[in-house]
Amino acid sequence: MVLSEERVEARPSALRLTLASPLYRGAAVALFVSALGLSAAAPQIASFLVNDLGGSLAAAGLFYLTSLTAPIAGYLVGVRSDRTGRRLGLFRVCAVLGFLGWLGIACSTQLWMPYAISAVVLGFGWAATSQVFAAVHDEQVAHPNPANDGVIAIVRMALTAGWVIGPVAGYFLAAHTSVRTMLAASAVATLAQILPLGRIRTTGVATRPAAQPAPGVRTMLPLLAFTALYVLVYVGEPIKYAYLPIYMTGQLHFSATLSGSIIGIQPLVEIVLMPLAVLVARRTGMVWLMVAGAAFGVAANLCFALTGSAAGLFAGQILMGAVWGVFAALGIIVAQRLLPTAVATASAIFLTSTSLAMALGGVAGGLGADAVGLPLVFGVPAVLGLVAVVGLALFSRAEPSPERPDRPSRPQEATRSGF
């Protein structure tokens, strides 16, 4: 009994560890502020292009294709980060570029300007988040702790919390001022993410080589395969956010309160389940838990496509919250472990892949809606999610068996496996 109590005391909680570390604490606050600004602007950009700059609905939809440059920019920043070890220095540069990008869009007077700014400048601005996760990884390598995975989950929860509050704040500010003012506020929030981290520098980079060569394609194949499967899961998000509100309002005739409640339940479930996902993954394995998460996504999209009731849509959103409770908490951890010699590159490729998924989802959703209409368009992400389930199940064979709680860990096994 005494030994058990000593073991509990020797293993600090992830929350306590996060609060005690200036880097972990600053990273959580920085990502919350960053997500607040980005999520406030994201739902408003289409209406800005149409109402303020005179663009058509089709032209507004094409704006999301500019996010295809983000993975390229993220890769370039990641390679530079891995060569120099300057995680937070590059984070600050990317944050400044993000600020200039959103400010430039807010001040745009011609329709082409937001497209050019988003493709060229904001692509680099979005890479700031990956540098924060790379800095946290370096710190965790320098200071190993059993609660490190929980710290990642908490930092990721802060990012999710920003996405919960940001859209509401953005709608409120735009309604009481203007969309241009709201976009300028997003620019300020993007710049303000620098403040929580101050002049902190990571210590883990001291053990890195002075010059780190860029990883080759063959070395990155496991990461690229995992990221591609993640994209298949994520493609359903832009389809859902584009067509679920239209379906609820236009065909099911739900009230605004009911529709808002259905949309809002997902992030709340996600935040609750993220720390639980870390605990469960210690017994099941991270990738195996992601197999279950992707299967939840298939079930969620089938609920959207087939139920036609408020209860069915609530069930779908709860299942979708479970999907992102798993992937948001564990995805970045797996990605970094698949490319341990270049964690900034791994972080950038994985995190910026969401922009690729948004563009692909927009195209797939548009074609699917024209072909089969609502609500059967949700069958498209259900099929893609099923492919991801199979792919992740095959991928999980490379994952080591979860350690039994009563058996000491063997770091050499994890090193050989890549996880």
C-alpha cells in the first residue's frame, strides 16, 4: 500500500505539469488565442467576399482552394525548423505573417486580393501551430515524464476551446461592427499568440545536430500514409458544416435554437473525451483507438444521411465529437513518433493537412450534393471514412502492444517500432 501511494505521488498529473511549466502553460494559452482568431474569421470570409467585395457564391466557394498552399508552406517551415532547431523563433515569424495576412484581407478593396494573400501569406501563418507542438515535443524529450501525453492532450484541448468560442465571438463582433472589423480583430488575435510564450526558448534542441538534413520521401512514407488516412476522416467536416445547416433549416425546418444546439454539441463532447482518449490509448494502443474513432465517424455520417430526425442528428454529432476527441488528442503524438528525427516537419505536415482536407471536402461535397442531393451527400464521407477504418487497421500492425500497468516500460521496444 505504501509503495502504491509513493508511485502515485511520483507521477504528477498532466494538468499540474502543464501549469508548472512556462512553456506548456504558454503553449496552451497561445493556441487558444490563435484558434479564437482563426475560428472567428473562418465562417465570415465567404460573406465578406460576396457582400463587401462583390464576389459570386461560386467565387466565394473557390476561396477555400487557396488553403492548398498551406501544406507546402508548412513543410518548408518544418524543414527549416528541423535544420536550425529554432522552433519558437519560427513560430513568432509565422504569427507575424498570419497577422499581416488577416490584416491585408480586412483592408482588401479588390476581389483578387484575399485570394492572393491567403495563398501566399496565410499558408505560412498557419504553420505557427506546428512549431508550438514541435517546441513542446523538444521539451518533453529533454524532460521525460509519464504524463507527457496528457500534456499534449491539454494543449490540444486549449486549441479546441478556441474553436468553440471563436465562431460565436466572430458573429457577435461582425453583427455589432462590421466584417472588416472582425477580420482585423482576428489579425490582432493571431499576433497576440506570441505574448503567452514571451521570450521562452526550448531546451530540448540542445541535443539536436547543428544541421539536420531534410527527411527523404521514403523516410516520410509512414507519416504520409497516416496523414492521408487522417485526411479521409477529416474530409467529412467541411461537408458537414456546409450542408448540415442547410439540411436542418431547408428540409427539416428546425428552429435556429435546435440547429445551433445540434451543431454545438460536437466540440463539447470532443473536449470532454480528449483526456479520456489518452487514458484509454494506454491500454488499447493509439492507432487501434483511432480505428474505433474512424468507425464512429462512419456511423455519424450514416446518422446524418439516414435518420432525418433531431435525435438522429444529435447522435451523429455526439459520435463525431468522439471522433475528434480521439484524433485531436492522439494524432499529433502519432505523427511526431512516425518521424522522430524531424518532429517539426512531422507536425507541419500533419496539422496543415486539415487545409487539404477542407479543399477536398469542398469539392467532394459539391459534386456529391449535385449527384445525390441532401441528405445522401453524407454518404460520401461515410464511404471515405470506411476506407480510413480499413487503412488504419492495417497501419496499426506496426504499433507495439500496449504495456500492462504492472510491467515496467521498455524504451528499446518503442524505439524499434517507431512509436
